[in-house]
Amino acid sequence: MKMTIGTPKTPSSKSRRTPASTPGGLKVQEEKILVTVRVRPLSAKELAAYDLVAWDITDENTIVSKNLYHERHAGPYIFDKVFDPTCSTWKVYEEGARDVALSALSGINATIFAYGQTNSGKTFTIRGITENAVKDIYEHIKINPAREFALKFSALEIYNETVVDLLNRESGPLRLLDDPEKGTIVEKLIEEVVKDDQHLRHLISICEANRQVGETALNDKSSRSHQIIRLTIQSSLRENSRCVKSFLASLNLVDLAGSERATQTNADGTRLKEGSHINRSLLTLASVIRKLSGGKRGHVPYRDSKLTRILQTSIGGNARTAIICTISPALSHVEQSRNTLSFATSAKEVTNTAQVNMVVAEKQLVKNLQKQVARLEAELQSPEPSASSHLRSLLREKELKIQQMEIEINELKRQRDLAQSQIELERSAHKEPKASNHHGPSRQVVKCLSFSNEDESISARHGAKAKARNLGSKAVRQSATSSDMLVEEIRKLEMRQRQLGEEASRALDLLLKEVASQRLGSEDAAETIAKHLSEIKELHAVSSIPEKIEIRDKATLKEEIARLNSQESNIAFLEEKLENVQRSIDKLVMYFPSGEDSPALKTSWKKKKVLPFTLSNTANMPHLIRSPCSPMSSSCKSVDYGTENRAPEMNNHVVLGDDALQGQKGTPCSEQTNCISSREGTPAQKQPSSVSVKKLQKMFKKATEENIRSIKAYVTELKERVAKLQYQKQLLVCQVLEMEANEASNDEVEMIDQSPMSWSLVFEEQRKEIIMLWHLCHVSIVHRTQFYLLFRGDPSDQIYVEVEFRRLRWLEQHLDDLGNASPALLGDDPASSVSSSIKALKQEREYLAKRVSSKLAAEERELLYLKWNIPPEGKQKRRLQLVNKLWTDPLNMQHVHESAEVVAKLVGFCESGEPVSREMFELNFVSPCDKKTWMGWNLISNLLHFDKLQLRLFKYLVEDLLATHS
Ligand SMILES: Nc1ncnc2c1ncn2[C@@H]1O[C@H](COP(=O)(O)OP(=O)(O)OP(=O)(O)O)[C@@H](O)[C@H]1O
């Protein structure tokens, strides 16, 4: 059967046949391999030997042996073309290779083989084909400016079944690898990007020079190897187009080694070996072709040789293939020529299935289109063909808009009625001048953060809600009152800051006493502590705050912000001092002999959570910030249940209370002399006389150790509270800024109205954005959970949601700008902030994973693993896998909700059963401790880090604001 040859649409092409596969078409085109025969002229040697011409070419497709000696007749052999000795290489290219070769320009793989015995003219022919193909390819590129072409060149040699890179012989033997997409690939084969035709010709010449050649009896420069030159062509339309725009294909130009049998070369051992290898590749090629030409299905031995593995797609695969068989006309080589023609006869029966290869993006495009088609088909078959998902979503959108408009109309109507009734009131007021002003500031609702204590805040909220009801559920903010409230809040915070400072001083006092009474550590330690103490006291003397504040106008508020900002350094100083105290304690703790920290002691410490001192905690607790979920709660409980200091061993009665310590001052105890005088008068004395002095001594030591540890825990707690304070202040500043902004934009409109309905819509939108921002900024998932569960769209949530949204937006922007870091504004190295946020989040997840076993019952755990698709076996622990899945899909609200539920369980959020105050939200960033771990502090550190970034923004904004207003 005659084959059909496709041709790319090139103006220079003498297109005679219908293209097998149009560029861009996806159809798989079946076609036979194009097989031609070229008979070279008799060589000088053959002429000299009076060799006879053994073949007749009866027409352009037929060759037949002359049957000179009336031997068995061979032929006629019919091929796609038979070229006589007078044919030029150009003609051979035009009629036997061109169409196939140029298919590569339109995305179809192409391979041209030269097959024949040694000295028959393979190299001569393939060189000519290559030259002409290069010329045509560049011609085509030139006349197709709309497309962009990218060419890559590679070349290899298979010699003795060893693959060598012809562009880099030194790289040694190359391995063949199987790629699921690309098929067999040659590992580490150099692919040179071709700049132009000259460059390409240069690369070809390098390969020629590098080709393994050897001398045989038949051909002085007989090539003993197979050479494959590969040109990979990618082309795409320069302009975007909706149609398929990018093709990728390879053109292989294959010069095979001599097809004769090895023995015929009269070679020595070495040659035999080469010959056998050559035969192995060629024999495999022949058997592959035989198998495929027979039309039999079954195993095709492609993998039996390197040559057939590499060129697998070219023989019976996704490629267009042409084989030019070269023969000598000489009678002396008639047998070999017959073999070649017999091979060629088989080859022309092989069918290839070429198709246009598109680059991945196009494949994706097609996949998408197929999906779309499938979806549309499904929709067509659905019972409601008209209600496509797109239409439904459009409809929903419209409905929402209508709802919103209705609300707005109602609101406008209501306002009109209100205005009318106010006019009425005004009129009647003129008539009754004594009428009191019922619409004064008391009716205005102020949304504010209240930190004083829970009772206060709750009542404030209730009050606010009651007022809000009076105004018909209208949330109104008015600047003057808000300013007063805010400044008051700031004052409260500062009071608390001072209280914290005082507590820190007290902790230091106690530490000093402990050091003095127990003679712990060195004198240096005592001195250092005394120094810190005086510094803290000094600080508080300096930063004393006026008790009563009078806020009358905006200017005062701005001053307040400026003052507040200058106070930051005091907080930082306090933090630093607490750090120093911490270090002093650490030093002291180091003085204990290592064996002291017995497991029994540890257990006792963990279980009892006793505080050694009455401290000032009991007295101060009501004034301190508490939160049901804050780390404070655990320590508060321990204070409530008693601050008695129990010695860790037995139920002895050693009490190291504050008073006891006071009494011990100046009565140092010396262990070496077994003296227990410092404890005289303490309940320890009441122990039975059988208690040995040594035992008592041990007990004292342990009790002292506990005291120090308690102070340490206490200082930690103070540090956490200072951190929270810091955060609250920043939130306030944010509120102030927001008020200022609102004032600026609403100078004429004094009141900001927002109906509860429109707020709920805004809330939903803003919450979604916040969730996305949390994800992008790697915010703590405990924080996300608490925020998510606390703020569910109540009108009073507005300020919190706005503040959160605002700071996250800034943070996101800041993270975005990392590449162009603006150190002038940001100060520190911002890059570290991203990585540390990610690190902190990772730590947090690890911490939460540890809590899975203790916080969730086995059954509950299993259910969760099932629900969250956690396999029983995996590289990571299941609990970590679970936690790692939480809060990872910000677009899926169900995922978000379920994540929040799991995290809430893990941190024990709200597990105390107490209602959680929104106003206390910012105190709840720390996971409930469990003082056993340091996680609480880790989280707060994370938070601090986060806030420091914000702080820079606030300062910048405040300065900007002040500058604008001044
Ligand atoms: N059609 C042709 N017209 C003129 N000379 C030719 C033709 N074909 C081949 N020759 C000449 O015949 C000789 C052998 O050709 P060539 O080296 O291409 O053979 P080959 O089949 O590649 O041999 P080997 O397998 O040993 O490499 C060369 O000198 C070449 O110039």
C-alpha cells in the first residue's frame, strides 16, 4: 500500500499531497514508513576491478537484479522511490526525506534513517539530507515570523552498545533511563540551544569529528558506529491566541553502521567484537521491523538493543519515518544489496501513528476543555438544564443585591422618619424650652476595649447594648466621647503596667530575702538583684501617671497618642528588667547540686502547683488581668486554693511563708555545721525528734529550691502579662487611628450609621479576608481559633474585626514587600520575620499535636483521624498529621470551622464553662497553661514579634497623622 506523506505548510514546499495531520490537529495519523533506495555509482575501486552493475532500475519505484549469470531472480523490488546513481542528493532529499523531516516544524516527531552495507553511501547521503534539512528549516523559520521557534541540538553515538555524547566524548558512557512521559531518554546528554543555522552547522561538524571511525577491509573510513543527530524544535505563536499555540517535536537523523555481517569484514578479534555489536543493534532493528511489518501483535523486542530503545517511537510509534537504503550497484556486493532490499521491503510495511505533540500547557488546555465539555454535557443531561451553576450564582448575587437595596431603602425611610420626628421635637422644644436634652452623649454608644476587669467590662457591654437598643439597634460612634473613653482605657492600662512593675519589684524583694536567708548563690547575685530592684523602682517613680485626665478636644487625644508612644520605651525597659531577673534566678538555680531535682520533687511540683509565698498575689489578683483561658488562670487557681508552701516530701509541715522568711533574715544557716537555726521556730520544729538533722536539711534545701522556682514562674507570668499589656496598648492606638480616620472622612457627617443587617454582610466578607490573611501571614492557629470563635458578627464585634483586619492587611503588605525591603521604615531585618513566623507556627502545631492524646479521648481521636483522612501508617505521627491539616484551607469555610473546633478542644478554649468576654480576647492569645511547658511563653513571644512589626506601622502612622493635623 502506498503511503501518504504529509507536508508542513511552507510556501517553499512543493506540496503535492494532503497533509497527514494538520498542525494543531490532535488526530492520530496512521501511515507507513517512507522507504526509498539509493544506488550509488560504481566506486573507483569497483571500476578498477571491472566489477559489473548487477541492478536495473525499471521505473522510479522499481529495482530488479539483472540476473547476469541466470542465477535465481531477485525482485522486482518496489519502493516509494528508487534513485539511480545519477540522482543528486538534493533529489533524494526532496523526494525521500523532506516532507518527513519538516514535519518536526509542526509538532510531529520525524526520523530519517540511512541503512545499508559498509561503503554503500549512507554517510554520504545522510550528510546531504542533514544539510538540506537545515537549510529548509531556517528558510521556514524565516518566512514564518508569526511563530517563535526554539531549537536544541544533541548528538550521540552507539558504539559497542555504549552510548556516547558526540558533543562531549569525555562524559563517558551514558545511561538510558525510562521516562513515563518521554519514553527512553539518555541521561546527561548535552542539549545545546541553537542560535542560528551557522551555529547548527558548527555543531554538526563537531559531531562528525567526534565520530568513532576505524579502518576495515571494505572502507577506509568506515563508520563502525551508529550516529543519531537530534534536533528538537519548539514553536509557538508569538501572539496569544485561543487556538493551540505551541508544538514540540524532534527530528532524528540516523546514520547507521554497516549492515553486513561481521565475518565479512575479515576482521581481527576487535573488529569481530565491533561487528557483533553492530549486528546486535542492526539485527534487533531488523527483527523489530520484521515483527511490526508482519502485522502480528505481541512482544516487539525494542529493549534488546540501545539503538531500538532510543528510536522506539520512530519505528511503529509516534513519529513520521523515512528510511533511505543505500546499495552498491556492483555485482560483487549483490548479496548484501539483496539483504538491504529485503530489509527495505519489510520496513515499508511498518505503520507509524504520528500525532502533533503539544507542550504541557496546551495539554492542560485540552484537558480543561475536555472537562468543560464534560461539565456542559452533564448539565445538558441534568433535570434542570436552565439552572446551570453559573446562572445560579448570578441569581444568588442578584438576590443579595436586591436584599441589600431593600435594607438601604428601609434605612433611608427610617432616617427620614427620624429626621421628621426630630424636627417635630425641635418645634415642640421651642415651645417648651425646659425640655431636657435626651439626645446627649449618654445616648451614644461607644465601642471600646475595656480591660479593667471582667465584671466591669461585661456591665459596660451590657450598658452599651442597652443604649444601642435605645437607638433602635444602631451602632453609633461619636468621636469626642470615644476619645475620652479611649484615653481612659489607656490610663487603665498604664495603671496596670504600674501594678505589674510593683509586682516585679515585690518578686525581686522576695528573691533578695530568699538569697539573704538561705545564703544562696554568690554575693554578686544578691547585688545584681538589688540593682535591678532599684532600677525598677526608679522607673516607676519616673513614669508615674496622673490619676485624673481631662480630655476636651482632639489635640489632647493626639498628644495622648504621642505620649503613649513615648511610653513604649518604658515597657521595653520593664521587659528588659524582667529578663534580667529571670537570668538572676537562672543563675541561682544553677547553684543547686544537680542531684537535687529528684523525680519525686518534679512530680510534686507538677501536681501540687503550690506557690511558696503568699506574695502579693492574693492581694493583687482582683486588680490583675484575668482570663478564663489565659495562663493566669492556672496560677490564680493555685492562689485561690491556698498559697501554703508544702515541702515536697511526705506531709511534713515545713512552711516557708513570707513571715517565716522575714523571721529568718539575719539568721544564716550553715549546712556544714548541720545547723538548722534559721528554721527554728518554724513548724519544722514540731516534727518528731526521730527526724534526723540530715533529713531536715534536705527538706530545707528542697523547699528553698521550690521557692526559687516559684519566683521564676511568677516572673515568667509577669513577663507574659507585660507582653499582653503591650498588645492591648497597640490595639488602642489602632482604635485611635481609626477614629481619627473616620473623623477625617466624616467631618460633615457626625454619626456613623450601620444597620445590623449591613454589618452582618460586611462581617462575613471581612472575616473571609481575615481568614485568608491569617493564612498568608502564618498567624498562630490558636489565635485564629479564638478570634474565629469569639467574633461571630455581633455588632459590638465591629471594632475588633476592623482592628484585626487592619493590622493583618499591613502585615501582609509588609511580607509582600520583603523582596524590596524598606529598611528605613522597618528597621530590623524583615526576612527573618517571615521565617520566624513560620517557625513559630510549626512549633505551635507540634505543641498542639502533643496535646491530642491528653485532650481527646481515644474514640474521639479515631473519629477525627477518619474524618481528616489520616492514614494509620505514615511517616509522621498521626496526631501531628492531624494538627498539620488544621487551618490549611482558608477558602473552605467548613474546613475553617472544623479546624477551629479541633484547636479549641486542644487548647481547652472555654472548657472552664465560663462565658468568654470579647473584651478579654486579646488576653487569650496564649494557650491555657499548664505551667509544665514553656509553650505559653513561646506563643506570647510569637505574638510580641508580630506586634513589633505592627508597632512600627503605628508609629509611622501616628507621626504621619500628627504631621497632617498640625
Ligand atoms: N551517490 C553517491 N555518489 C557519489 N559518491 C558516493 C555516493 N555514495 C557514496 N559515495 C562515495 O562512496 C564512498 C563511501 O560512502 P560512505 O562513506 O557514505 O559509505 P557508508 O555506507 O557510510 O560506509 P560506512 O558504513 O563504512 O560508513 C565515499 O567515498 C562516498 O563519497
